[in-house]
Amino acid sequence: MKNLLRMLFSLMVGVFFIMPANAFDFPDVAKDHWAAKQIEELSDQGVIVGYPDGTFKPDDNVTRAEFASMAIKALKQEHTKVAQPVTFSDITPDFWAYDAIQKALYFDLISGSDEGTPFRPDDSVSRAEASTVAVNALTTQEISEAKAREVLANKYEDVNTIPQSFLIPAGKSEILGMIVVAPGNDKPRLEPERPATRAEVAAILCNMIEQAKLNPNAKLAEAMRNKTGEGYVIQEATVQGNIGTIPAGATIPVRVTKYISTQSSQSGDMYVAAVPKNYITRDKFILIYKDSNLKGQLLDVRSGKWFVRNGVLVLKNSLVTTTNDQVAKFSATGELHKDRNWFMKFVRATLKGEKLDATPEDTIYMKLLEPVRVDLTNGWIYE
């Protein structure tokens, strides 16, 4: 009976873990909703989220600040650093979407504004604004206003009422098949000045993502490129798309920033080290950038004593601070050794007493204890 119960329990556990997670579970979005697929995709990616009560509210509006944040997440540029932010009269650096808005400006998703002008972060984003952002993310063929009217005229009944500023973005959107219109009208309307709903925003962002994979604008193309350089090759590292993985067991070189020794250091002492050169893949994709800081402690320190023992110095690394100012887990260990000729090896083996030390000029090789996954476009470590 006990064996039978164990078998049934194992079967239940196995079934539980192989069942796919139901990432799309908004009770107010039916499976046959016209934007259900797009909402599911962006929800799975963490680009859009539901409300605390579990609903999505597909017909609600989206603020300009929310849309900027969604667009940057959709393009996977939330970790980009902006060197020269633009000042707005109604946004301060502590505003929750300040960084996302600055990144949207940097990547030319939003047209540049004069210093000190308002951004209107809490206004609803219009359909024209959302569609224009999606087009601005791309490298597109230039068209005239006449061409834009031509491609729009026979399809949308309100084409003659749209603002001139939206005419070319709308024409480009139509050419690329990116215009989003909820089904139900015999002849669709662009409705450029109407606030975009959350469902429409999901569809617009999905269209932008697919087109940006093919033809991103110049700044996005550079940001989305895997960065390359010279450095220390980690032979075991693997690459899948924009993600590089340093596997557990890989050997990495480090340099301590202060002198450590078996004779003067103590077990438990903290240390700071530096990445002496870029860690790179065989194809020269940069995994960890030179001068990233490593932090850990001396795990085992035993002084060298004549006729008793050789010195022992073991380092245990815990964290890395990258050039992105990200602090991430980076677990590695290494034991200090010194290269000796055959005679000194014999002396140390027979008499004991070797003293070990490391200076900032010395390289210590450590073994990674857990795999590290890195975004090769910007050096961001996934935890």
C-alpha cells in the first residue's frame, strides 16, 4: 500500500510540473477577444500587467507615461543608460516613469521637446501618438503626404479629418500593415485623436516588436546588436540570440585591488577585485566588461609555517558590480597557487612553510559555481 501511495504521489507531482503554466488568465478577456493573442504575448513577456483584482480591463485607456514604459519594455531597452536627460516642467527624476520617458526620447520614439516644456504624463495616449511611436521605432522608406493619402483614402472613411502631423506616420503604418482597428465597422476609421485602449495598445506594441526585429531605427539597431571586443575567451560560454551564458565550472581571471596574504589576512576578511579584461565568447561577444568589480571574502586563510604546512588562501566571490552599475550574484571560488620550478616544488613538498600572497598586479583564476546569463547587447545580467 505504501509503495502504491508513493507511486500515485510521484505521478501527481510529475503531472503538476509538466502542465504548462497558465500565464494568460484575465477573466475579462475572452479567448476569442480580437486582441487576446497580443495581450497574452505581452503579458508573458512582462510588458503589460493586469490589475490587483486580476483583471486586464482591455477597454480602459493608457497614459502617456504608461505607454512610454510599455514601449521601452517591448523593445527590451529598459536597461539602457541615457547620458543627457531632457528636462520637462511636469516630470522630476523621482517620477516613476522618468527613466522610461528619457529612453523613449533617446531612441527617437517620441519627438524631441524643448527644455522645460510639459510632457503630460497622465494624459491618455491617443491612437495617433501610439501609432507614431511604433513607426518611429523603425527604419522606413520615406513617403510623401500625397502617397500617404493614396494608401489610406480607399480604406478609412475619416482620412480627410486626420491631423497633418499624423498623415505620414499613418501612411507608413498602413504600408507595413501596422494600423490597429478593432473589428466591427463596415468601413474602419483611424480615429487618431481618440484615446487608445489597453487592447489597442497591446496590438500596436506587438506590431512594433515584429517590425523592429527586421528594421529597427539606427539607435535601436545599435542597442540591439551583440557587442564585441577583445579579452579573455571563456571557451565553454554559449550564445543563443542575444543571451550569452557562462556555465558553472568555467575559469575566470580576477585581480584583487589590495594586497592579501596568508601571513597577514584572516579568514572572513572581505576583498574587492576587478575584471582585468573583458570576458568574451569564442565569437568575441562581450559577457562581462573589463573593470567590473567583484566582491567576496577570504574563505580559508592559513599561514605557512616551516615543517608544519604550506600556506592556504581560498577566495569565495559573491557579487559583481557591472559597468551598468548593476549589482548581481556572481558566485565563484579560487585557491591561490604559485608557480615554482621543480626544485622549489620539492622544497615546499618536503619542508612545508610556503607563504602565499597576491597583489593588484597578480592574476588569480577562479571557478564559477553557478551559471551566469548575460544580455549581450548591454551587459545586463539576468538573475
